[in-house]
Amino acid sequence: MGTTGIQVFIILVYIGVLFGISWYVKHKAAASTEAYVLAGRKLTTPLIMVSIVGLAVGGASTIGVAEQAYKVGLSAGWYTAAWGIGAIVMGLTVAKKYRQLNITTVPELLERYYDRRSMVASIGCQVLVQLVIMSLQYVAGGAILAALMPNIFTPVTGMLTSAVVFIGITLIGGMWSASQSNVLNVTLQYIGITVAAFLILGMAGGIDVVAIQAPSITSMDLISGVGPMTIVTWIVVLITVNVSLQAIIQISLGAKDVQTARKGFIIGGLVMLPVGFIAALLGVIAAEMYPAISPTTALPKLIMSLNPWIAGVTLASLWAADVSTACNLLLSAATLYSHDIHKQFIDPNMSDKKYMTVTRISVLLLGLLTLGFALTISGIISTLMAGLSLMTAFAVIVLMTMYAPKYCSRQAAFYTILASIIVLVAWMFVPAVRVLPHVIYAEWIVCAVTFCGISFVSKKAIATDGLVEEAKTVGAPAQH
């Protein structure tokens, strides 16, 4: 079997296994809409762990990190480490509280404790951000398939193939499908990239030779390549995202109990910490070995220099990491539409069967929509950082609601979300306002001041009886 034949065989087998897993768990997902979107709230600690790792360690955390490391060095690995830190903070703080609230979406929390207009605003922001993140998985997926089988795939046809798998797996098995397939994806991804790094480092002559031949003096420095301010910014952004993004929160809501949610996020965060630096080291080596290639193809190109079987399995697992991330994001965006828009405003009395149908149709249509985004995006991590800053408003609202509910006004949530949007738009189009190192800092200052200011002057405090009750009765829905 020739090299191309081996690669085709591996990717087809991998796709077949992923769809096989989805069909195997289909009966669990079909039990109810809650089973489809939240795995019936029965996810164990290992499944929570692989789900958060699978969501975080996707295209941006592997292909994107290697792309940036190709240009600036090992310090690019802090991006994935920041995801890990964010997951640990989520586990130590609000993962337990989210699970206690027994909600399905973030907008549901806002409607319960604030008002309907804040819920509507939150739906738009959450869906937009998640679709942008998901589109980046198409970009990375297309790059991997084009590198794996250049005679068969271009980046565009690679995106289209990725889209078929992303949408298909999510349609079939929902959260059960995403979590179970992540057991395979995360295991092979970590084994593959570790083995690849060991072999490639040996081919390059060892770490000392790599350091001597590094393209720049910052290539092997863990800090100075991207700079300390960028590292701090990544950490701030990704802590913000972990406590506020629907796709991440939906994983914690699927846990069988509060301690499972907490432990799953903490262990998942610890598992994430080293993998970004491995991808970054491979990016540095790629810059030495292939100085004239596109940085986006750095990691796939380097891995393709290995034995065809090892290269095929490793790249297939990296591509499957995109599947992991995309499935969670796509399911989350579809849930936001079906639960918070269709059920609330279009058909409040729809049956559970129709609710399931609407969710699945949303998966299909939103999956197709993101293809358009994917064709216009370049610079994976830089694109991601700007969009994720919009989550700051939700982080402020959630933290205040959970930790200081007596000081929250029912009017504060809507105006905080509105302020967040204004800050991002102004940052993008009015250069004069860029007095801080990154938009995330402006977002935190403005959102915190807006929320606290309105809560101070308004007399319409949120009801706290539900929050107090949830602290006593785990898993019971809040009553007002």
C-alpha cells in the first residue's frame, strides 16, 4: 500500500469509527431532548474531562499554536495553557454552581434572574461567538486534510469534508456522541502528538541542536516571543470564556452531579497544560526545516515527514480534535436557538419530539452557515481573541449573580451586554480608544462599572430565593 493509500485508509477508518460511535449512542440521545443536548445530565468525571479537553484542544490549540510558534517561538504554547488555567478556574469556582441551577442555557439564567431583553441580547452574542470559533475548526480541519492527502484535498475541499463529519456526528448523537467520541479523539491526539514530537525531535538532532538552529533568539524562550502582556491577556480572556461561554457551560450542565462537574474541569485543565508547548516546539522545528511554507501548514507539514502510518494516525487524531470542538460548539449554538428562541418566541407549547426536530434542523443550518465564515478567516488565534472578549459581559453577570445576588439589579444585565458590544465595536473601528493593551481589559472595566453602577442606582433587585434554594437542594430547579 502506497503512502497515499495508507493515508486514505486511516482517515476513512477514523471517520467510520466516529460515525459508528455516534450510531452506537444514538438510542441514548433519542430518549429526550435533554438526553440529546445534555446527555441526560449523566456524564461522568472522565467524560466531562475529555469533553472539555476535546472542546479546548482543537484547531486553535494545535494547528493555531504551531502556526504562531513558527513565527514567534515556544511562548505560543501559553495559548493552550491558558485554556487549561481557565478550565481549572471554572472547576474551582462556578462549575458546581452552574450544575446546581439545573438550567439548560446561559440566556435561561438571565431570563430567570433578570429580564427577557437581556436574554435576547445574550442569545445573539453567544451564538455569534460560537459560530466564529466553530468556523476556525473548519479552517484547521481543511489544512490538516490538505496536508494529509494533498493529491485529494485542497484546503477548501478539506473544509467541506470536515463540515460533513462535524454536522453528521452532531445530528446523530448530540452530546452523547460528542462526549463518547472524545474518549477516542483525546486519547489518540495526545499519544499521536507526543510520539510525533519525540520522533521529530530525534530527526532534528535533539533539543540542543534545535535551540542552536532556532530562527530567532526568542524561538526557545517561554515568555519573550509573544511577550508577558499577551500571555496575561490570553489567560484573562480564557478564564472569562470558561465561566461564560455556553458550549463550556453546557458540558458542566451535563454532569451527573456537582462534584463530577467540578472534578472533570479541574482534571481536564491539568491535562491541557503541556500539550500547547509540544505543538509550539513542533512549530519551531518546522520553521527550521521548512522556512518558506505557510505558517498555517507548519504542523501538518512536519508530521507528514514521519512514517506514513504514524503520520496518518497523528494527523487524523488532530483532525478529529477539530471534530470534538466543532460538535460541542455546533450543538451549543443549536440549543441556544431551539431552547431560547424557537421555544420561547415561536412555539412555546411544542412537544419534546418537535423540540428535538427543531434542534437537529438548527444543527444542520448553523453548520452550513459557518462554512461561509470559514472561507473568510485567516490568523486563527488573533481572530479568536477579539471575538471571545465579548464574553466578558456574561462573566461579570454570572459572577455577580452567583456570588453577590443581593447587589444585582434586574436592569443591569441588559445594559452590561449592550456596553460590551459597544466597547468591541468601538475598539475595532475607532483606533483612538485603544489605550489599553487588549480589548479584554476595556471590556472588564466597562462591564464591571456598568453592572455595578446600574445595580447601585436601580431599586429593582433580582430575586435571590432561587439562588439560596439551589445552594441547599442540589439539582432542583429554582422556584420564584
